Amino acid sequence: MVNAFRRSKVMAFYIGIPLAIVTFIIIWVSTESRIADQTMRSVVSLSLAIFIFGTVLLVSRGMATRDYQKLLPPFYSDLDPQRMIDSLEGLDPKGLNADERAANDLHKAGGYIYLGKTHKAKALLEGISVPPHDINTRFLIYGNLATCALMAGDTREAKKRIEALEALAKDRKSNQNLAIRVGRVSGYLRMCLDIQKGNDVDISIMKEDFETSPVPTHKLDVAYHIYLYMRAHGEESEASEYVRYIREQGAKTVYPSLLDRTSHIDE
């Protein structure tokens, strides 16, 4: 990721490399009277030069990671997915390794889901190459694909994606922590699926989730499904709190349009 940002790139290559060269020269000259063997002097000088460059590179990677993290709050905190996507699209993919490209695509896909551009999100998610041992990334992909299907109103596809997600918990490469995460996410997704299919659910669980969740994207999603449930059960007038949250906080997402679409269906 160092190459993806000018600041970290300058630190690594325009400061790190010259500093390593200067270090090599200084050590080479200063050890002339103490280390007679030139091969040993070279080894010592080169080792210290590599250490200095490695340290600078480590700092550069930390800078790049922080700069990348600054691109995400427009969506995850401010619920402005398009602004995050625009920033992420500006990154040079050549400056990212395979894991970083996967994370970048996952973030962009999340943004597209909340813009209602589910085809774009699905294409990105299905295009991510995941090593067989990377169950965690597969978990994120499957969870997003299920969310994508729910956003599109495709309950059959959502069910298939949720089942694929649940199967991860049984994979021999999974650990207990991942199995717990899968259980929580799949349980929530199944509740959303039941609501979309018109089944009865314990809506008090979702109401509590709305009140306690510190994650704006999740809270927005929960508010919409509570609204869907109340609307289906003739309690739409009691959903004003959730509708207000969606229209005010989620104004830059697809959710207000989804509210309008369901209202038009009733008409």
C-alpha cells in the first residue's frame, strides 16, 4: 500500500533509500580501522543499511495504512458511500498487493450496496481472488453477497448466500471466533430474510439492536427492516422514528428511495 499514497511513497523511496545508502557509507568508512576484512565490513555495513531501510519502510506502511483508513469514514461514519468510493477509485491498484486489493474491493462493494448498485457490488465481490486458507475474507465476501441479495430483494439468492456463509463455520479451517461471528451475522441476515418474505419474527430484537448499535450502516439497515416489518403488519404509523432516521441519516444512500418505492406499491 506504500505506493498507493504519495506521502508514504516519498518516505520509503526518497528518504529510506538515500538514508540506507548514507548509512552504508558511514559504517563502511568508520569501521575501516576496526574491521580489516572487507567482506565482513561489507556485511556489517549492508546489514545496518538494510535495518535502516526496513525501519523507514515500516513507518511508511503505517503512514499508508492510516491514510487509507481516512478514506473510509465518509461511508462508515457519515453514510456517504459515493464519497468513499470516489476516494478509493482514485488509488492506483498497482500500489496495492493482493490482500490490499481484496480489502479495497470489499469496501467499494459495501459502498455500492448502500447506493443500491447491487450489480456492481456483486461483480466486485465475485471477482475477489481468495486463497483457500483465507476463511476470514471469504466470510466477509459471503456476508456482503447475502446483504447484496437482500438489498436487491432477491430472497432466493439471499437464502443461498446465507447458507454458504453458514457452511464456513463448519469448515475445518475455521476457528471458534469465526464460527461465533458467522452465527451472529447469519442469524441477523436470516431475520432480515424472514421479514422480506413476510414471516413473523421477534421484532423486539431488532428494535434493541437499533437502540444499541454504534455502527451507522448497520443501524440504517436495521431501521429499514423494522419499517418493512411494521408496514407488513399494519403498524406503519408506528415506524415514524425509523423512517425519520432513514431519511435524515441515510439521505445519501439508496434507503430513502426504497421507502418511496414501497409507498408507491401501496398506492
